Amino acid sequence: MGIRILVWNEFVHEKQEPEIAAVYPEGIHRVLAAAFGEHPALAGATVRTATLADPDCGLTDAVLRETDVLVWWGHVAHHLVPDETARLVADHVLRGLGLVVLHSGHFSKPFKLLMGTSCTLKWRDGDRERLWTASPGHPILRGVPEHFELLVEEMYGEPFDIPTPDETLLIGWFAGGEVFRSACLFRRGLGQVFYFQPGHEANPTFYDANVRRILGNAVSFVAPARRSDSLDCLNVEALEKR
Amino acid sequence: MGIRILVWNEFVHEKQEPEIAAVYPEGIHRVLAAAFGEHPALAGATVRTATLADPDCGLTDAVLRETDVLVWWGHVAHHLVPDETARLVADHVLRGLGLVVLHSGHFSKPFKLLMGTSCTLKWRDGDRERLWTASPGHPILRGVPEHFELLVEEMYGEPFDIPTPDETLLIGWFAGGEVFRSACLFRRGLGQVFYFQPGHEANPTFYDANVRRILGNAVSFVAPARRSDSLDCLNVEALEKR
Amino acid sequence: MGIRILVWNEFVHEKQEPEIAAVYPEGIHRVLAAAFGEHPALAGATVRTATLADPDCGLTDAVLRETDVLVWWGHVAHHLVPDETARLVADHVLRGLGLVVLHSGHFSKPFKLLMGTSCTLKWRDGDRERLWTASPGHPILRGVPEHFELLVEEMYGEPFDIPTPDETLLIGWFAGGEVFRSACLFRRGLGQVFYFQPGHEANPTFYDANVRRILGNAVSFVAPARRSDSLDCLNVEALEKR
Amino acid sequence: MGIRILVWNEFVHEKQEPEIAAVYPEGIHRVLAAAFGEHPALAGATVRTATLADPDCGLTDAVLRETDVLVWWGHVAHHLVPDETARLVADHVLRGLGLVVLHSGHFSKPFKLLMGTSCTLKWRDGDRERLWTASPGHPILRGVPEHFELLVEEMYGEPFDIPTPDETLLIGWFAGGEVFRSACLFRRGLGQVFYFQPGHEANPTFYDANVRRILGNAVSFVAPARRSDSLDCLNVEALEKR
């Protein structure tokens, strides 16, 4: 069975700001969904979308049980995602759900819950970024050149307050003088979390061929190998006679 | 200036259960404080204690600002620590406070906040444990033999749902047939968290010479190299002309 | 195209010792090759074998270029593998070749070259082992229970002198009182190395269903995402005008 | 007892090239030794130096036994260090010796032995570098600002073929458009290895206050907690009756 992808987008900027709507007329989620639909590693996948305006943000327990990988874009409306929804998403990750967090999602509630750190960083709108592969053998970087550029992207700069990633895949160079761990992997419970820094709403980043390749590879990589129904401590009998 | 240590103990069992009081008549915190007072790596340190019964659990912002390393023992009363207190402790860790979490503290609110995982494990009261050094060169294991035993300890068993530790120092072997990552280090923000599995309230673990050596070494190791007042994202000017 | 697997076995014990030949009449490599041939994750794979007695150990540059994953079993004849052959294998790993190292291969020349440490451990023949999953969500543990037993296996015990693994998947418990990081992953260059502790020549370990599942999963997981022809430092032009 | 530091420098450029001699008239080792002599974390330390021209490179077993931390600078003469000397140094690290490897030492024999990878990178002489703290709470970065600049330094760029560091402390930004993991820690056996990228022979890098602070902190941090005489596998008796 193919991977069941759910693309979640707060979908606020695109409806309110004409400049953003010009870049993503039907919303960032639609462009991401299309990217996954044509990615070679995701043949057979199904792609759904959900937004903040959906009942329960479109993120119920039932929906998450039928999802293998959740892709998250949010920015100005992090606070409008209910705490219980954020907890539900995080718990599903611990039970195996794959999670891909994009750009300003570093400050989303589910990501912060799963990291346990402040997730703060330096930022500045409107810079030029060059991304360098730091672990070129990783499957998420399959088909990605040693470096590639995004002509306009929001600068996110170190120090980035995250736990040491299990793997740092890309390091970003910014023309304004900063660096950033721009693509990082974290195992949390049975699930995996992939954080990817590019993707400001004003920029056509999600049309970029390398970005699309990376994100599709990432969805494939974080798809769960195992799911669980429970996160309980168990009181167990001894396995050995004493 | 010496390290400023604060030993926090929920201090419930010792007051309610005679068998526990027999082991720790004045409370686990007193025994730990004494251990730190005589540890060679902690010359010049000051040791204070606080318990759940103190106003604000004895864990105010002012107290934590004057603390370098917080040592935490809790078990039956995790839920009585207010959420805001747990958040305050976790935020101080991100700003540099060292945190040593003992035994059943794997389920304490500050530890769970900082890990981002469920922190679940297998458990069984009353087993025998042998602890093996997995990273014998680490300063926290200075003076500790390759393996040592605790004749009675509560079994905690894998899988232990924590993020991959930055370092796994000890692996526990249990007579009942289980294993456990019994001593783990995690960097979180500017702070460091050391988790140590032995230390059930019914057992004289905190009188054990190896345990005392490890815990004193750990306090010394997680003492902060830097503190910060803020956990904010900063919007910064470019450093390079473009 | 399916994964191209090469199973290398020194193939000495099986020809010299009747007790070993009774367990692996045609050699350990044949049993492993059969396991891979029937593994669900390896549909379409091709499996070849090579041994110490082959010209150049069966490990020429041409053969390694046509191999995706090399599986290595060796014990008494590590020193008979020429240094140049070991270097060739290690360099192919750095260029992307996947490597699965079994049991006493912890002391094989290619593994030691890739680890950079002494790879020493404690050992004792003839014990009983129970293996616990420490990272149950990892694809290499797909389909593997939380714990499983091997009734007779050689004890390998901590401290195991290896660099901190990128992931520790299994921790072994031994009836004689030791523990061991029994399944570990290491990224080295473009390649990945999986070390698996069970597999002493006198024991029917490679007929065990869980072991076969793990090894097949591991071969699938370490298959390369990218290969390179070169390991050279490059003197490069600036990408930015200054 | 204070830390016993040995600064090793191949000491070739400074004797052969007037431009280099102008920067380091008595050799890089003298400037480093002076820096350690005045570092606040190294009070009580003793500092010796050795060079390629000394008998046995000044790196005998006896000398290394009396050394806590070895600091290594080499570039054009890596191949003149005998293989046995490199092996001796690496084995001492595994037995506890701290090792600080500077700049072009990424290609020194001891570092390559301990990493197990090719240690290749991109390079270009004469760039400007800004170093960013990626783990600002680490003791090696005590007193170091969030970022600092070196006006002329040799560019080293990703991908850098090293195993995932235990910690990445600094990430370098280069005006020419590259990034680099410029300060990395690795535990190997009982020892620790600190790699630091700046320090080209033509540049006054080792006079820079931040660089001196970092290197002194690093020497203090990698000083051994434990030494061993042996790297042997031991055949051990069972600890449990069965």
C-alpha cells in the first residue's frame, strides 16, 4: 500500500495577502500535494490536505490513524492550533507517524512539544541562500546536487535551539552572513521528524525542483516502519527465574 | 565560586511509609546533599534542598537563578508539581541550568517537557542490577569500576522512549532478564540533563559509594558554562553588504 | 534494479571442524545467501558469495563496483585478508557501498579501518542471550518482537570500544551477567555500516527467524542512495564575487 | 597536577618560506604554547613542544605517556610522519590521550586513523570566515561570542567526509559562498579528539583572542578522565551462576 500523506497548511497568508496569493493562489498545501503526486519515490501514495479552517483543524485522531506522514506548514496562526490538537499530533508521532515540518513550523506547537527546546533562531526576511549537503549519502538527498541556491529566502540563522539532530543533512549559507542547519532528522518515539528551513510564504520555494525532490524523499524516509496504539509504562513479570 | 546545588525531593514516601523512612529517615534529599558535600569534585559547592511542601515547591525564578545544578527526585507526586513550575524549571535548563534526574523522575514533568517523548519503560520492583560502563572515558565515570552491582533495585527495562542520548554512559543488566540505558546525557538549550536510573525509595541506593561518585561527577559535569536571560528569536540586520 | 548483495565468508571453520560443518555444511555464506533470497524486503535482489580461498579473496575493485551491499563473516583468518583488500573494501564503503559486519567481524580489518577504534570487547563462549529493541521504530527492526532469545550464543560484553553509533538498535542481555550494544549503525562517507553481534560459527544463529529478518532488513537499509568514484579534496573557485 | 600539554608542529613552512616566517618567526608551536600558558582554564599546566625534526618526531611512547593533551599542526609533511608514529599516537588516544587537531591536520595520519573516513573537503586559499556557535552552552565555547570573524583564512568547505561528530560546536561561513563544520568533537576509545578548522600557516589566526580562548578551553575539555595501559579483548568468566 502506498504512503498516506496529509499536507497541513494553516492557509492564512494566501487568503489575506495578494502578494502571497500571487505565489500560491490555491495555497501552499496544493503546491506541496502536487509535488508529492509527481515524486518518483512516492508512486502509489495518496495525498490529502487539511487546513486550520477545517473542523478540528482537520486533525482528528481518526484522520491521523489513517495518515503515514504529516507535512506541516504554519506561521502566523500557530497559537490558533488548540493545545490538545498539538498534543494529539505529537503523540501520534511517538506512536509512529512521520512528521515533516517546514520553515516557520520551527515554532509550531507540535514541533516544540517534540523537541523540548525553545526552537529559537535568528531571522531576517529577504536573503539569498545556498544549501550545502553535509551528509550526501543520505537517502533524503538522493538526486540532490552538492549545493543549490534559492534566490530569495528568509534567513534563519544559528544558534538554532534544537537538540542535537540525529543527522544534519543540509547546512545553509546566507548572503547576509549567517549559517543554519537547514535540514535535520530527529527520531522521537516510533516516529521520525524532518525539519526543513526553506519555504517562506512570499517565495516560490516550493516550486523549486531540488526542494521538491528533498521533500518527497523525506516523506518516503519518515514513513513509519511500525505503529503502536499505546504509550504506556508496563509492569512486567521477570523473564528469568531467580 | 563553587557550584550551587539544589536538591529537590517530593519527600512524600519518607513521611508516610515506615519502611521508606527506615531507609531515608530525613528524606532522600538529605542523603544526597550529604553525598555532594563530601564529593571530591564538588569542593566549594553549596548545597540546598527543597521539597514539594515548600511554598511554590521551593522552585521560584529567584531560587533557580541562584542555582547551577538542580537534582530531582520524585515519584508518586509528579502531578502535584504545577505545570508552571515544571515549565519554569525546563526554561531555566534551556537557559543553562544543569539538571540531574533520578530514577522515577523519568516521568517528572520537567524531564518529559525537555525530552519531548513519552519516557515510558518497562518496570518491576525488586530486582538485582549490574551496571556496565559503556563510555568508560567519560568524566562522569571517573573512579567508577567497569561494572558494579546494586543488590536490590527497581528494574527499568527497554524500550525506554527517550530521544537518542548525546551519550549513553551506563547500561544496566537485571537478574530478571532486562537491560536499560541507565545513565544518559542530553544537551537541551544551554543546559545539560543527566538521567540516572537507580534510586528507588525503598532501596539504600543513595548510600552506595559508586552511585554517590557518579552523581557528584554528574553535578560537576552539567554545571553551566554559560547562562542566558532570554529565549527569544531575534530579527537581525545583515552582517554583509549586498 | 534489485540490490546486488555479496556475502563474504572466510570459510575456514566449516572446512576444518566437523562440529561446525554439522551446523553449516556448505558454509555460513550459503545459509546467509538463502536467507536473503527469501527475505520480503529483498525481492529482486541478486546474491553472490565469495570466500578467502577465492583469488584476491573474491574482492576485486571490479566486483565491489558491482556490489551494493557486502556482508562480512570472519574470525580466525582476519590476518589472511591482505591489507590492500581491506583498504579497498573500506574505500568502497566511503564511496557508498553498504557493509554488514557479523559477530567476530568486529575485529576484521575493514571494520577496524572504518571505526578507527580498537573494537575490543569482553567475550566468553557459550552463553544465552536475549536481545532487546532499543529503537523499535527503526526499519531494520521491522517485524522483530520487543525481545527475542538465542539459546546459545557467544557472549560479547561492554565496554565495546567503538565510536558512539549513529543508532543503537538492539541491546543484548546475557545469562552470565553482561550487556552489549548488539546492533549498531554507523554512517561512514557515503556508505553505511551495520554491526550485528550474534553469529558464532558453532551456533545455529543464522537459521533463526528473527536474525534472518534483521539481517535482510539491514541489507535493504544500508543499500546505497548514492555512489561516488572519487575521494579527493577539491580546490574550488569562489561561488561569490568579492 | 596541571594538564601536561604537548604542542606538535611539523615546523616546515616557517623555516622555508619568509612570508610564513614573518607571521610565525619561531614556529606555530611557540605561539600556541604561549597561548596555553596564559589561558585561564589552564592554570598549572605544563607546555612542551615537539617537531618533525626531533628524533622520532618527538613522539615516543615515553613522551606520550607523560602527555595529557597533544595538539597537532601539520600540512605539507604529513607523509613524513612514520606510520608507526601515527599508530602510536592514535593508540594513545584510544587509551585516553586528548588530541586537538588543527586546520590542515584533517589530513594528518593520526586524525585519519581515528576517523576512519577520507577526511576530504573543498578548499581555497584566502577567504574571509565568520564562525557561528552552534552549541553555545558547550564549555569549549565559554567566553566566545555568538559569532566572530577571521579576516583571512583558508576556506574549507562541505561536504567534509568525517563521521557524524559527537558535537558540532562551530559552523563557519565563508565570503566565497561555502560553509563548514569548523569545530567538532569526537570520543574515540578513552580519548577525545577536537578538530578545529582555522589556522592556515600564512594567517595570524593563532594570535586571535577568540581562537586562543577556544583552543585553551578545548585542551582543558579533552584532558583525560581515565587512562588505560591496554587495548585487549578479555576472555572473562561468567558473573552469574547458571
